[in-house]
Amino acid sequence: MLRSCCPPAAKGARVYFEVDRTPYAAGEASFIGQTLGKLGLKNIVGKELGAFPKINPEFVVQQQPDVIVLSERHAAELPKRPGWGQLKALQNKAVCELTAQEGDVVVRSGPRLAEGAKVIASNAWRKRCCDEAAEKAHGARRLAAGHGCAAGAAGAASGQRWL
């Protein structure tokens, strides 16, 4: 199961997933939003806004996400956006920067959808993002043994469903 790929302390962390800096977000209704839900994360962009809405940057400030996921090319400009310096995700350094290759896989639906889910759930993503965000947002609880992505992969190999 994908839920086993994020530490238990990260469950319920509020996530803003930026698809494009204009800013277009991945809403809860999108395939990316569904993947975040399968990981046990809460998308701040609800279904009522659509799959990939163009949002007002003030919306993100009002929602105060625990974690921000976006292209590494645009991460440095986040604190320069009006009001964004006060975001707890930025203050806690809970910004997950996807490489161009990772971003390409994650934001394009199609035959590579499973690969995109693996990128989001990968140990590299978890280490860069979920662990730090979990500690900042939910206290210093540590990842329990057997709850990492290796455990999820083992479950998949034994016949458990990923999604």
C-alpha cells in the first residue's frame, strides 16, 4: 500500500502541490491529488476547485500547508511571493523539490502513472519531505521500523495492492 511509504507521523499532513508557478495546483480531484490521498496526505486544494485549478496565491497563505511540493526550478522564489514567508511549510523547510525528470513523470497522466506514484512515494521523496515535515508538524516522532517504502514494496511483491 502507498500509505506505508510515508512515516506514520506524516499522515494527515496538509500538502500544496504546485504544478506550475502561475500558480496552477494539483487539486484533490486530480490523479496527483488522488495519489496524495493514497499516501495518507491531505491536499489543501479541495475537489470543489477542480482537478488543476489556477489559484490565488493568497489561498495558499490562508490554507497554511505543512508541505509544499513543486519543481526545484521554482523553489527559491517561494519566499519572495507576497505573504509566503509566513507559511509554516517554508519556515519548517518542508518544501519537496522535484527534479525536472521527477516532475515530468509525476504531472503527466498516462502509461507512466504508476511510475509517478512511485516517484511521490519513493524513499528519496520521503527523506526530503515527509520525515522533515512530520517532525516539524507533528512533533519528533520517528519512523517506526517496517513502515518505509521498502515495506510497501515488499507488500506489493507479496500480492498486496499498491493503489
